[in-house]
Amino acid sequence: MGKPNAETEFALNKFGLKAPRVIETAANEVDKVMLVDHNEPQQSVSDIDQVTVTHLVDHHRIANFNTAQPLWATVRPYGCVSTILTEMFQEKHIDIPANLAGMMLSAIISETLLLNSPTTTDHDREAVEYFTKVAGIADYHKYGVEMLKAGANVNAKSDAEIVDGDAKTFELGGSKLRIGQVNTVELEDVFKRQADLENQMKALMDQNGYETFILIATNILNSDSELLVVGANTDKVEKAFNYQLADNHRMNLPWVVSRKKQVVPPLTDAFEC
């Protein structure tokens, strides 16, 4: 935990920045926190209930989130939280430094798969145009392809990095789900390791009490995904997408690239009905 993935390393190196440190607890250092890009407690520090949340900036659904006192909250249904932060900077007439603009541009490219995700809004497109100029990027599309490919080399990733490197925990209908996503330029590069990946998913389930573990492998070149499902509730996963899992525990989902908009909502409906 805490080591940037290859995609993030590519962006950090490009713009000459170091990765911020990662914390697992907060109450040992501070008594107040701001939440950015998440609000569900199971996705936050382990002692989030021991500190006061004063601000929230997010673009996800609001779930299992409550506070003891009022807070400043900015929640907008954009493709990337960096777009929200951009507008907040602009509302206060604060210039964004070039290297930070480059990282925020990279975040939008990553979250929206180069503006191709259905989560993409006109606000995200405007932010990309703005950051391209501020960061001094001649061609954001060329840069974006290079960055996404840097992060899509699954042959350089461990089993744990593939299944859990970009994963989130969800409480749906009383069940605890872990949903991971990995980008690739060739789905077979992921699934040639399926037996080992399933073993890794089962180990994480045992360690953390997940009932179901779903891995979304997404081809960044054609925007297709394939799901690998381990554990219980397979009938609900099938109901969510109106597809049957094959004998190899997989399901092909053409044009599905967004966990937030295309995976979690139908799963929520299926698990909570």
C-alpha cells in the first residue's frame, strides 16, 4: 500500500513531483480531516469515526456517510474530482501551478479513459482544455495514450496489484463486495493468469471478510471489459448485467468502462432489491 502504480509514476515523473505519503489512520495525527474523492467510510482511513470531517469534495454516490455536525460539501456528478477542484480554484481566482495542472489533467484522463467514459461531462472536457494550456502539453491525447499504456502493462504487475491495486469496498444489501479494476491493452494478458488471480482474490476475501470479489479487466483501446467473479452472490451479479457467467467465472461486457456509472449502480439494484 502506498506505492504509486505505473500510470501514476509516469505522470509524477512527467511533471517532476513526488508522491504524497499514504496514511492508514488519522486520529493519531489530527482531530479534523477533509475527504476528497470518496465518502464511504470503508474506503477511508480505518479510524474515520474518531475524527471530525469538516469538508467533502467528491463525485461519487453518497453512501453510509453521516457526520455529527454540519460540514462544507461540494459534490458534483462529473467524470473526475479534479474537475470539481478546478472549478473551486477558478471560483476563488487562484492560479493552478503548471506541475499541479499536469497531475490534475492526468487524473481526468485516467478517470475518463481519455474522455471516452460515459461519466465524462462537458465540465471535464473544459478542464482538459484548460489544463493542457497551463501544463504546457502540446497534445493531450498523445500524452494520455502514453500515460494509459504505461499503466496498462499488466505483465509488470503482481497478482495483488492486478486484483487490488485499484479496488474499492462496497456494502450492498448487507453484503460486502470488493470491486477491482485493471486496465490493459489485451485482455488475455490478464486472464492467462486467471488461476493465480482467483487465488489472490480468495486470500483477500478470507483476510477482509468480502463475500464477493469482482475484477473488471478493461481494454483501453476498444473500451470493452470482462468481469471475473469469485465468491458468493453470482446470481445477483448475473441479474445486475442480464448476462450469465461462463464456466470460467467470467462475463464479457462490451462498452463497459466505468465502475462508478456502469458497474456499481446495476449491482446496487440487484443486491438491494
